[in-house]
Amino acid sequence: MTRLLLAPDKFKGSLTAAEVVAALSRGLSDTAPDTEITACPIADGGDGTVDAALAAGATAQPATVTGPTGEPRETVWALEDTTAVLELADSVGLKALPGEELAPRDASSRGLGELILAAVRAGAREIVVGLGGSASTDAGAGLLQALGARLLTADGEDIAPGLAGLEALASVDLSPALAALEGASLIAANDVANPLLGDDGAAAVYGPQKGLGPEVVTAADRTLAAAAALLDSSGEATRAEGAGAAGGVGFALLLLGATQRSGADVVLELAGFDARLAAADLVVTGEGKLDAQTLQGKGPAEVARRAAAAGLPVLAVAGAVTLEPAELASAGIDEAFDLVSRAADVPDAIARGEALLEEVGREMGRALPALLGDSGAASSPLP
């Protein structure tokens, strides 16, 4: 029996990773009914990170936190033994903005700090924080405040939320936040190498997608620099790779002693990917778009790298594929299937995503003989 490992990421704005797995499985079962399918939905630290942990057996923990612009936000985090998995995207990310209306100066990371505190109080001792999809550029000030840090104006008042509040920061005391985390370790899961400041920093690179116009990016960077001078006297965290992740939330986590790890690596570890890989004959991965960014350490690229290193053939599926065959091959992907070429246009591909994925699954099932020998073990890749 052929053993197939399905390990796709989400199709952003369309389908969750679990929905992608389900649709592909239905198609594969039509044309390769003897295939044994193992589901392993993945993520890379952004939207879908908690879902991947839950699919791997963690327990859902509902919570109500402060949303990015102050409204209550219902969210879920995951707990397995003493390891908690939290996701910025669903609590204070762009997707959590009411009406998806950008709030570049007022959006805050406070709700993520509330989730961290809830995890500690629930007994978590290792807290994995997925950092993708942030709505704010507050250097993690809201997160620090939620944990008890004192971030004060010149009048001794708590600063207001967001970048606007950060402009009034005059003094800091992180000791209450550090005390709240005593006995717990933080892991910042992301694949961003940006420092907090400068042309490659949080405001310049990620501010525009959160609504910061070009005319205010320089001022926002100055605000972050002034805040960093108070929060990080050594400048070590400010200059560190990854400090600019999630509008500076990466910086705040570094101040709290967090260890930075690749989001893809962390999620694959949580999902028990390597053990599942060892029992597979072929791997299928994918995401909404296979492009140059995919090759920069994103989940599907790491899945393909590990599978290829194990000598297994790899198929990929995406809404759109812009990588050349040589680029796919160098990433360890034997063949890629897209949805857009099967649809009238991109909106049609999104609307019919599940049906098109079933079609791809059927095509993959028919391709298995070219990839696998009679025993189900890998033979030779497709030409």
C-alpha cells in the first residue's frame, strides 16, 4: 500500500490547511483507493499555527482578549502537556481588525500579551508564539503592558495603545512582566530576519501593509527608535535579527528572554512531521502561491527539503505557481499543480478551491505509478 503524507499550508484567504488536506484526500481516494493517507496540516508561524498544533493533538483553549483596536476578541490557543501554542494573527492580527479596517497608529499587541499570561496561569512552561500577520507597529508595547510592564508618559500615566501611545513614552519598568513569566520560556516563531529599525525595519518594511503611508514611515521609525532607547539600553535586542517581526513584537519578546526559531521548524516539530515522514512513500505539500517567497524558509519549502533529503518524491499544489521548473527541482519538488489554470480566473479559482483541489487529487492519484514502484517505495521522479 502506498503511504502518502499530505502536509500543505493554508491557501490564504481561501482554505485552511486542514480543508486543503480534506479536498486532496477525496480526489486521491477516487483514483488511488489503495493509498494510505496521513494528514499533517502545517503553518510557518502565521495564520494557521494554532490549527496545526490542534491537528497534531493539542487541546483547544478558548479565550477572550483585547482585539487590535480595543474590542473584545474571541480566539483559541493550544495546549499539550506544558507547551502552549499561541497565534498573533487571530488575536491581534490584520484578520482581527473590525471590518478589516486598518488602524496604523492605534492598533496594539495587547491581546497577545493577555494570551501569554493566560497560558502561564494555565501551567504552560514553554510558550510558542507565532508572529505572522500583525496589525500593529507598537514594538510590542501593548504585549508588555498586558504582562504588567510599566510604560509611562512624562506625567506617570500608562501610555495609550499603539504607535500613537508609543510617541509619549518617557519611562519603563519591565520587571513586573519578567516576574509574571518566571518559570516559563518563550519561543518567537517566525521567519523574519528584519531588525527593529532602519530601512529594513518594522516600520519601513511592514508598516505600509498596516496602513502607514510613505510620508509617515520615517516618523514612525523615529518613534520606535526613541522607545527602543528606553526599553533596550544595550541596543542588543534592537539590532537583533527578527526584532522587526510583527511590528516589533519580536523585539518585545527578545526583551523578555525569548528564543527565536523558524516558524516552519517549530510547527513541523509540534506536528511530529519527521516521524510521519519516516513512514511515508511520497509527500504532498503546498500553499496559496508557490513563488520566490516560498523558497525563503516558508513551510512548504521546508517540507520539500526534508522529504527530498529522505529520498522521497514530492508533489506540490498551489492556487498559483510562479516558480520555474528548475527552481521547483532545486527546492526538492518533483511536480507542481496549480488551480488558476483550471479556472476562469483567480476569483473563480478561489471560489471553487475545494472542487479544484479534488480534481488535482485525482490527477495526483493517476500520477502515482510514475513516482512509485509496485511495493509503494519511491522509484524515480517524474521527468
